[in-house]
Amino acid sequence: MLNILLLLPLLAAVRAATVPAVEPLLHFHSSTPSTAQPQGRNITINGVLTYVSLPKHKLFDPSTALLLLTDIFGLPSADNLLLADQWAAAGFQTYVPDYLNGDAIVPSDDLAAWFANHTEAQTTPPLLAVLHSLKSHGIKKIAVAGYCFGGLYATRLAQNNTITVATVSHPSLLALPDDFDLLKSQSRVPLEINNAELDEGFTPEVGKETDSLMGHGQYRPGYKRIQFDAVGHGFAVRANTSDPVQVAAKQEAFDVSLAWIKAHLK
């Protein structure tokens, strides 16, 4: 059974979070929200509220699933749910656990105060509870797509070899070089990163440092990073529908992540 104790050595290994979290108001929020309605449903899995979206009119592999780890806006954000639906439309049974314990941030919240109640010790147990349930029901391959805050947890699961493949977009709270050194020393999970040119957290400079740690064959399971220009933090989750640059970047980030996952689930 997956256990929080599995992650304790990882937590101790991280000395400092050098990729800062981005303030809620600096995440892109469209003034004209999408009119699309989420197609999945909320269910409780192993005691954890989870949004589940399944492929429509398409056969899918019941032994494979995608776990979407949201940003700090969690399940209340329709953008996160619609993104899960997009993964389902691509052929994956998709699960979005409420690892924020019913307390997603709102733009007016104080970020530091919110983080005090959403440490890894508080957010990891519900995540592992859902993972354990999925595996106990016959799911053998789990891909993870982590966005912003979720990028940290996707990395943790990769460090732990708990999943099969990971893709992260504009991740936050990662420690350099610690987290990537830990991946290199013990992980078998391929990792792909989408970052934004205008991100205040995972900046282009951080991207280059990550390449120096992971690129050129240093990370044998597989590593790739793509930078998207003229967009900022949160671009892979939200886009202003009137801005073709944002719309194109959001779709391309999804396509890149999808191709990465498909290539490494074989």
C-alpha cells in the first residue's frame, strides 16, 4: 500500500524551494469565462473527492489512467475540469483528486497563509489515497499531468517511481538542484516540462538551469523541456479566447504533453 512514509526521505532531501509560487492574482484569469460545461462528475475515491472524466464514444485501456494534479485553484476552477475533459477526449480515463482538502485558494487569499495549511504533509495523503485505490482496482500504468502547484507533486511521484510517466507545466516550489538530482539518482519516470517565457516563478533562467541538470542524456529515463514565448504563468490551464497567441500556446502545451505521455506508456 502507498504510504506517506514513502515520501519522508524525499521531503528531508529538499533544502529550499527555489522556484517561487506565483501570487493568485498573477495567474491569468479571463474576464470572459468559457461557456463550455464540464462533462465529468465528482465522486469519492478512498475518502477523497475526485473529479472523474471518461472518454466519450471511445474505447480506452482500463489498465491505464491519467492523474491531473491541479494548480492552487483546484476543483472549483472550471478551467481545471475542462482540462480534465480534454484529457478524457484524448482517450484517457482521467482523475482529478481534491488534494487541497476542500480549500482551494481564491485570488484574494494571502498566499503565504494559504500555503501554511497546504504543506506536503497535508496534501500528500489524499493524493496517495486516490493512487492506492486506482492501483487496487487494476490500473497498472498511471500518467501524471501536473500544473503549477501540481508540478511539485508530479515530481514527487516521479522521484518515488509511483507513476509511469510525468508531464508538468509551469511548475512551482521545486528545489534546484535537489529535486532534479534526486530524480537522476533514483527515478525511472520520463519527465517533460512546459514553461512560459513570462513566468515569474519557473523563469527561462530556471529552465536553462534545469536543462543543465537533466539534459544531454543526463536523465536516462527521458527528459524534454519546451518554452512557450509571449505567455505567462498558468498558460497551459487558461487562455484568453480573444488572444490567438494564448489560445495556440495552451493547445500546443496540451499536444506536447499528450505526445510525451503516449510515447512513454507503450
